[in-house]
Amino acid sequence: MSHFQRGDGRAHDALRPVSIQRGFTRHAEGSVLVSFGHTQVLCTASVEEKVPPHKRGSGEGWVTAEYGMLPRATHTRGDREAARGKQSGRTQEIQRLIGRSLRCVFDLAALGERSILIDCDVLQADGGTRTAAITGAYVAAADAVAWLMAQGKLQASPIKDAVAAVSVGIVNGTPLLDLEYTEDSSCDTDMNVVMTGSGGFVELQGTAEGASFSRAEMDALLALADKGIRELVLAQRAALAK
Amino acid sequence: MSHFQRGDGRAHDALRPVSIQRGFTRHAEGSVLVSFGHTQVLCTASVEEKVPPHKRGSGEGWVTAEYGMLPRATHTRGDREAARGKQSGRTQEIQRLIGRSLRCVFDLAALGERSILIDCDVLQADGGTRTAAITGAYVAAADAVAWLMAQGKLQASPIKDAVAAVSVGIVNGTPLLDLEYTEDSSCDTDMNVVMTGSGGFVELQGTAEGASFSRAEMDALLALADKGIRELVLAQRAALAK
Amino acid sequence: MSHFQRGDGRAHDALRPVSIQRGFTRHAEGSVLVSFGHTQVLCTASVEEKVPPHKRGSGEGWVTAEYGMLPRATHTRGDREAARGKQSGRTQEIQRLIGRSLRCVFDLAALGERSILIDCDVLQADGGTRTAAITGAYVAAADAVAWLMAQGKLQASPIKDAVAAVSVGIVNGTPLLDLEYTEDSSCDTDMNVVMTGSGGFVELQGTAEGASFSRAEMDALLALADKGIRELVLAQRAALAK
Amino acid sequence: MSHFQRGDGRAHDALRPVSIQRGFTRHAEGSVLVSFGHTQVLCTASVEEKVPPHKRGSGEGWVTAEYGMLPRATHTRGDREAARGKQSGRTQEIQRLIGRSLRCVFDLAALGERSILIDCDVLQADGGTRTAAITGAYVAAADAVAWLMAQGKLQASPIKDAVAAVSVGIVNGTPLLDLEYTEDSSCDTDMNVVMTGSGGFVELQGTAEGASFSRAEMDALLALADKGIRELVLAQRAALAK
Amino acid sequence: MSHFQRGDGRAHDALRPVSIQRGFTRHAEGSVLVSFGHTQVLCTASVEEKVPPHKRGSGEGWVTAEYGMLPRATHTRGDREAARGKQSGRTQEIQRLIGRSLRCVFDLAALGERSILIDCDVLQADGGTRTAAITGAYVAAADAVAWLMAQGKLQASPIKDAVAAVSVGIVNGTPLLDLEYTEDSSCDTDMNVVMTGSGGFVELQGTAEGASFSRAEMDALLALADKGIRELVLAQRAALAK
Amino acid sequence: MSHFQRGDGRAHDALRPVSIQRGFTRHAEGSVLVSFGHTQVLCTASVEEKVPPHKRGSGEGWVTAEYGMLPRATHTRGDREAARGKQSGRTQEIQRLIGRSLRCVFDLAALGERSILIDCDVLQADGGTRTAAITGAYVAAADAVAWLMAQGKLQASPIKDAVAAVSVGIVNGTPLLDLEYTEDSSCDTDMNVVMTGSGGFVELQGTAEGASFSRAEMDALLALADKGIRELVLAQRAALAK
């Protein structure tokens, strides 16, 4: 069924090589370098013993995320957002997505009135930075929870399930799993799918580029995403088992 | 199948009363007040004979959108973004969504090197402001195109299809069409669907609140959205026929 | 005495048609759409049970205002201030004027330690947006006070008098009442006058455009303003009586 | 008629000691330190051989002003606006007033396509900073024009008349000329008046503090202002004659 | 040894005329106009009975500084930082330097939990504004301490030593003391030296412009700085003795 | 002479282990991960065929730098500067220092009218981030120049000399080379020294913390810096030889 030849010879339903390296930096309670092919994102999880105003006194904790891209993570250097004085709409969209995705698998009451702040910084970009970020952020958050338990601050884990994400899209009529940058730039339809370890949907963001897409195309993309996320959840589990 | 009783007695698959009032203000090339129940959005379309830098010299035009909410459009007064000095992540997310949705039904080459700027300002909010905005913005854009044709600046319309949007969600296990604010606040899953007049998907944004959602739930929501958008496209057509 | 023919055939000392529509939106404690001819301003009054820092513990309340203009309220689309990241000097000047004008007729001690926030958003502009805003804001504030009394939070009204505003100016040597946009753009002298229901001055802002103006011209303008404001106060009273 | 005893023993219709010192700093084309009693404002006029966008190609020049206050010009230290990242509404209001006042006495076509930028920086504040600023700015602008003529860039002066400003107000029922800070803080009505050398009005800004003011009160204030400005124009003339 | 002829005929190891005028403005607890030749900086010291967050509850005080330059202090008018909405990197660098320099001679515990805020505003610039600012700021701070003692708020001075600063540099191979603007613009090496009254180093900032500098050149510059700062400390002492 | 025992058993005049890894990311023309012990900085060099305004038409190129720190590079998470909306004074100071240091070894005319932009992003911080950044930036810049020569855009290298940097300081009376974080936090005097490969000084920034430092102390620190920089230049050379 796949007519489009991928640049790296991958099958249309294959992920790029995935690597999840824990303990990448030493200060954060969780620190993970996640790679989807050439895309590399450093995800750190920081524990803070306070919560934002809307949670104060609620007995519940909070999990949130920030996202950034180093200026030369990309083919052409982009502006440094700190120098420009504001985060782009794209950056804010992505960090809100990461935060929501993580919160969906957390029992915030069980976390207690403390925060886990996830920082996802793209060191190298080749498509799929937000999906790699979510996939790595989960592992960093799990390490932060393990640290809280080791410190005796939590007796049981507030994490209810794993969460991972992958992009899918249609290029020249062919549905593809885990788009790299050149595929992403030329695709007709682009979908980011976030799912739990047990196969539930957490977030779904599909966008037509140029032409609209049909229900049949969506079904094909969701099947690819489901396959990819199962594999990513196995990779997360393997990384956490080390 | 519907166990949840809606506050206003609506059927679970019913839209709120829809009103699309053209010519609401006098200066803009297109000016539409769209209402989905108590949600009221003023959508104006402004024609400018120039394009943003990335389109200069391309021979193609551009369609873009900005979104805002009057401070007291909501139950509790919100900060004025102009006074705070920046647009929230939510605002940017919504205006990017509106812009992409409109561009998807425009032949930008046929528009010529000019821009249509859509302003969607929420006068009163009761859930579904972004879907009402997209639905009204299409009519305002159509009026701006009609103005361009009346002026002799365009011979044929660059609009390829209609576009409309609706929210769907699951409240207490019941899939509902076109959520109002109280439903939106208590829903488990929330999905915004943007489709063309011919039934293709343009944007799909589904978010689990608290618990993930299943494929079966998603299918039920998409069916509701499909029904709702068909009705909205008829309402757009009726408004444009006046 | 009037040599200048007004575009709409109005007498030099005539207001444009005035309309004051209460209850325009449903969430605010006071919500008024005021029109001076084609100029339309939505004025909402929001009650908050707190005061700004400089009033805390004083036992007195506060009344303040914010002003905005929808980007396409005008003939040519203006920048959205929220997107630009700051309010213009003109916007700040106007909102400070509205706030001072309202406070002048309020007994802040009788209001108690709470705030009334007035939002004046221009939906359509054709000259005189600040004077329409003040005139409508008074009615919205009166409705907010009525709401406070109906809630039992206030026994007596802290409003001491009505307040309304009108612009006057000299065009081609002719003093005119209530300038519309084309008159405003070509006037030699422009004056905004704010007066109480009992005829006292609250604010007076006169500006020479190009040539200075004489004491005699000022006297003529003040007489026109006095006449116009008497009529506006009657219109406010009629609206509040409904 | 004057019942209020002024702190410094001044008559109710007397200016504070006025000093206008030209050439206060060396780089600017015009540099004036103006004092109204303890209020001291440094006014510099800078010539630039370009105009803002809205004047390009018009053959006309531009005159504009910026205003600032050193953080400890006042009794209590205020925030530094540069550190806070924005100018206050008050600052913007004042600098717009100064610019309009100066432009009113300039023949912009005769100035040619160049700009005069006036900077008014308050070194010490004791009430009336904006009126001292306008009065000093005129002298600095006159020096910049003299410089342009000395350079052979202008054959004739584009200045049509002098311009000066003074504050007047009612304290405890007594109309006073040229309010100092303690008077300004306790006044019922405050009016800033800008007039030309030949006695025409340029700007008039009257504000009721607490209670509205009557037509008779306004007439008394305008008479005081007229007297004060005549004296200020003489002081300007004397300074320029040195 | 000096081959470079200075514009003003000064010896290579001579300071420009130094003037330190106390009580320049009346509101601040310390107010000093310091001149190094044509460079004039107004330094005010403000006492506040509170400390920044990182010092709260520590029992220690704080000394900090802000720096600014009037737009036309320079040959060509610069942007007003308050209007541009941010302080430049250069401004921040300088104000951090002034703050550190002052703190080095303060016993913060002896100051008690209060702050001294130094504002250094350049009225006229001709090179060496930061070194003049530090030299004047010390005198203003000493006056603020004297005020605190006169008020009975401090029994003993928390100032441990004097502090002053001077620039040195190499122009055309000649080491020079106290560079004026034209020398500063053409120098090969530029060094700002901050020392205490007893001859210890507080800050040292040397920068090569174009070519690196040798150890021998550095030694020559440090000897000049040492000489200059001894003279400046005498000038400070003389000013404080008045 | 060294009485202070360093935490890692290092001699007082020893660098931490230095690692310079070229080609760390794939898109930039130069990409170097430099480590001084646990301090890790990613330095990328980007070539752009344009120059900033002040260099346009000059025939000369430009070399500049930006600096950032990932929020959790440090022991405690710091604010993300992009989210806060501005770069701190410290950040701006450091990036200006890096830029000046690099420019000092570049022949900007030989570079031609193009820019090299250096981005230094701290992945992990343990003291000395600015000195590691300069040392790594030089190698990244050298790689960018090699790329320009390989592309045939430059015939000869515009780099005149190597440049490297190290921190030195006095802790408990002991002069130490290459301070790590805990040493840096407790030091009396802190100096950052930037030198060329041939031993000339480029930048020198010494700061007394608490007590001033003597000339003898400075001499001891400079000797340590000289030794350290010689070793760093060898490490740069070895890295570039691979």
C-alpha cells in the first residue's frame, strides 16, 4: 500500500531508531535525553515543594511543562526567544500540550501539594520534537517520582499509566509513521497522537495542509499511531527497567 | 443512548440556536455577528493590498486571523490582554487555528498578492467561542471576497469550499454536540472539529480531561460533529443567500 | 451663525441620534451599548469585592476604567493592542479620563471597599468614542450599583450625580456639537467636555489643531457642550427609567 | 478675594520665581534648564535630518517630545520607567501634550523635512513639571532653530509665535496661579493652560478633583492663567535676548 | 614616555578637572553632581526601610544602583530606554558594577535591614560616565548614611572605606589616565578600575579593542589608575568635609 | 602555599578535566560540546551571509554571541528567560563578553561581509560557564571558518590567533585555578581572564566579594590564569587536529 519511498529506507509503518538515555544531566530529579532518529530533546523533571496559585490549599499537586529549542537546533538558525522577549505561539502551544499530556496520567491528589516541572529543550530537530518531548518527559517524570519515593516523600506512585506520543501523516497519498523533517514539510495531513500505555487517547491534533482529509485517511493514520505508540511504550519501559 | 440531561433541554445531538448576522458593523469588507446560543462573536474581514514578508513576490495571497475576548465576555472578568501586554497561549492557539482553517478553503494563488485579515472578538462567551469564530469567519471572508469581486479586483472567487466548526464532548459518559460553558467545564473529553462543506476534515483537536478516551468514544464524537457541521454549513449558506 | 454644512444635514447645535441599550450582554453587572450616530461602544461594569493596593484598608472603594477599540472598528484596520504588546498613549489617556470622570460622581466611602471596573470597547468608530464611552459608562455603573443594592450589599446608592460627555469643535469657523469622524479630522479646535447632571464641569480638554483659539470661540463651544450634555443626561435618565 | 495662605507667602496670582538658563548642557542644539520655584526641568532640543514615516515625502517637518522624571526627582523615589519596561500613562499623556503644544507654533512646511526632538527630563519636582517643561521646551526649540539658521539650513524661522504654559487651581475655594506640589495635592480643581505669545489658547486641560467646578470658577482660573502666561512669555523673551 | 598629545593639553597621567557638588537636588537623602571634565552625572541616594526578597529577615541591609543616560547627554541623541521598553545590556552592566562597587565598602549588617538605592543619571557624557558615577555615588551614599545617623536610625556608620573609580587606556601606544570620549573611541585597550580609599582593588575590567594587551601594558595602566584614584579619594574627602 | 583543600582533591593550580567534542549536533557549521569538569556548554557557530546594520557596506564581517542556560542546568531550577520575557543582566553581560573575546582574534575584513553567530547554551552548570563557553566557542568558530573555506567562500582563514578563558579566585586566602561552583560561591575574589594563544590579554574581569584584593593577590591570580589558558589552548589545538 505504501507508494512513497522514505529517504532513509524505512517502512511506512516504522519508527525511527528510538533512544531514551536516563541521567543525562546530574542536577535534575529526572533527566532524559530522548532521540527519535536525529531529533534529540533533553527532558528534565524538577520537583518543587509548592504549587501554582490555582492549586494552593487544594491538597493536589501540579505537573507542567516548558518547551524550548536551541537557536541552531534547526537547519537554519532561528531567533532565540529569550532575546526576542517572547515565546512564539508555536512554543506555547507545544508546552501546553506536553503539560496536559503528562497531567492526564497523574493522580494529582496522590502527588500531594507539590509540583513537577518538565523542561523539554530541543538540542537537535528533525521533525517530531513535540512527540519525542512527551515520550521523554514521561520517563523524566517517572524518575522524579522515584526520587520522591526514595526520599520518603511519597509512599506510592501517583502515576496511573504511561504516556507517549508520535506523529503520523500522509505524504503523496501514503500514510507514514513518525515523520522526519523533510516528510513533515511536504505532507498533506499531519497528526500528532498522544496515547496512554493502555491504549487510550489523551490528545489528538490533526491538521490538513492544503487539502482536507477523509475519514478513511484518518483511520489509517490512527492505526499507524497506535502501532508506533505501543513500541514507544515498550522503549520507555525498557529504559526505566535499567 | 443519552443519559445526561442538558440544562436547556436540548437533545444530545442538537446544536444551540445558530444566528449569523451579516453587515453587523459598517467599515469592514465583511462583518458578521455569529451566535451559538449565548456565545456571540463579532467576525470582521479586512482586505489589505499587501502580504506578510514570507509571501512577498510569490504571487500568492494570505489569510490570517486574530482572536480576542472582551474582558467581561465571561462570567468573571478576565484581564485585558492589551493591558497585560501579551496574548495568552490560549489566545494564540485559537487564532492560529482559525487562520489555518480558513486558509484550507482558499486558493491563495487565485486570491492574488493581497491579504484577508479576520478579527474574531468574543462579545459574550458561553462555550464554543473558537468554533463559532471559525463558522462566522468563513461568512465574513466570503463577504470580503464578494467585495473584491464587486470592486473588479477579482474575476472569480478564490474560495474552494465552505468551512465550519463545532465542539463535541463526553459529559458523564454521554457524547454531546456543541457544548455550552457548564458542559464544557465538566466534560471528560473535549473535541473541536473543523470540516469543509463537502465533509473533509480540516482540523481535529481532541483532549482528554482526567481520563483518556477510547476509539469508540471518538467515533461517536466524530459522528456528532459531522451532523452538526452539516447543519452549520446550511446556516452559512442561508445567511449568504440573503 | 452656522456657515458649515454638516454631512448629515444636522444643525450645528444638534447631537447625532443617541441610543442607550441596557442589558446588551448577560454576564456583567451592568452592560450598555451606547451609540452616538455610527459610533458604538459597549460599556460593561464589573463589581469586584476588592480594591487596588492604594485603597486597601481605607474603607473606600474604587471606580476605574479600561478602553479598547476593536481592530476594525475604524475605516482602516488598526493594530490589535494585545498583539502589539502595549496600549497606545491615546488609549491610556482615554481610559484615565473615563475613570476620573466616573469617580467624580461617586462617593467612594459610601461604595465601601469594593471596585467597579468599567470596560469600554468600541465596536464601531465614527468620532466621539471617548464621550460616548463616558456617557454609556455612567449608565452601566448605575446598573452595577442597582445590582449591589438588589443583592443587599449596599443600602443606598453611592452615586451623587449623573455624568455625561460630548465633543465640540470648530470646523471652517463654525462651532459644532458632537463631531463625527470627518468633522473631527478637519476641525481647527477640538474640545471634549465632561459635565455632571447638575451642570458642573468634571473634565475639559481643548486642543488647537494648527491655529490657537480665542476666548470667544471657547465660550461658544462651552455653550454648545452645555446644551448637548443636558440632552445626554435626559437620554441616560430615560434609559435608566425603562 | 484670596482666603488661602500660600506656604511661601506668595500672592494668589503670583508665579514662583522663574529661571530659564540656556546652554545648560553642551551637545544638544538647544539645552535649557527651566525652574518654576523648586521644579527643575532640563529641556534639550535635538535636530535630526529625517522625519517619522507619516511625514516622509510630505515636504513638512515634525516636532515631537519625550518626557521623563529622574527616579528621585520626587519626595519619595519612584520606579525608573526604563527598568520597569514601560512608560506610565501619565508620562505618555504629558509628552503628547508637550509635542502638540510646540507643533502649534511651528510652520512645519517652513521647517522642511527634518525633525526637532524635545527631551524634557525632570531633575527636581515640586508641582507644575509639565507646564515648566512646555515653557522651557519652547526656548530650547528656538535655540535649535537659531542653530539651523546659523548653519545655513534655514533662511527664516518656522516659529510663528511663542508658547508657554502654567497650572492654575482652586484650593479651599481660592483660585491660585502656578501650584506647587502641596497645593496641587490638596486642590479641588486643577487646570493646565497652554497659550501662545499673542494670547490664543493652545491646550486647556481642567480636571475636577472630588467636586465639579462651575463656569465662574473656570473664568477665574482662566484669568489667572492669562496673567501668568504673559509673564512667562516675557521671561522667555528675556532669556532668548541674552 | 607619552607620545600622544591629548586634545586638552593634559598630561598623560592627569585627571580632568573634578568637581563634586553635594546637595544638588533637595529631596534625596544624598544628592551629588559629579563632573569629570565635561562628563556630568547626577547621583542620588535614597533610603528605604525595606530590603529586597533575598535579604528579608537576614538582619542585613542592601545597597544597589540604577544607571541611566538622558537621551541627549551624548553627541548624537540616543533612544530613551523607557520609550524603547528595556534597558540595554550596557546599562545593566554598568548599574550592576556600581552596585557591587558600593556594597564592597559597606558593612551590610551594620546598615540594618534597610536599603540605599543609588540613581546615577548622566546629564552630559564625555567618556568615563561609569567611573564618575561610582565616584559620585560614594559621596551620595555617605550623605545618606549621615542622614540616617542624624535621624538617630544608625549609631555608627556602616561605611568601611571610601571607593572611587577611574578609566585608563592605551591610545596610539601611550597609556592615559581618565579617558575622554574621543580618546575612548580610539583606544586600543580600555580599563575601568575601582579601588578603595586604602588602595585595594574592588573591580577591574580590562578590554582589548582590536589587539590584545601585554602584562607590561597592564602594569602601566594599573599604576596610572592607582595615582588617579588616590586623587579622586582626596576630592571625595574634601567634598564631604565642606 | 595552598592551604585550602579542594573538594575533588585537585591541586590549586590544576584545571578540571577538559573535554572538547566537535560535531556534537549536525546542522550548525560548527558545533562543540565543551566540558570543564561538570560544566557542560554546547557552542554552535552559524554562518549567515549578512551583517548587522552598523556593518552594512563596510566590507567587514561580524562575529557575535548569545548565551543561555537551560532552566535546570543548575542545582535549583531557574526561570526560563524566554518565558519571563527578557534576558537577565548577567546573561547579557556574558554574551557581550563572549562576542568581544571572539572578535578580538578575528580579522573582520578578511571574513568578508558575513556573520558568524555563536550560541552558547549551558546544559549543566558547575561554575565557569562563561570561560568554558569562550573556550568552546573558539573551536566552533574555527570549524565554521573551515566550512567557509571548504565551500570556497574564503581562501584564507580570518582567524589571527586562538582565544581561551579561565576563572581564577581566592578562597580562604588560597589562589585557585578554574573554580567549580562551591568554590565560586565562597570565594573572596573572582577573576575571569581571557587570553590569546600567544599570551596577550583580551579581557580581564576581577571582582572583590566582600573584601578588596591587593596587587600581590592579583599577580598570583594572573599567573594561575596564564598557566591554565596555556593548557586550554593546547586542548583546543588537539581537538581541532582530530
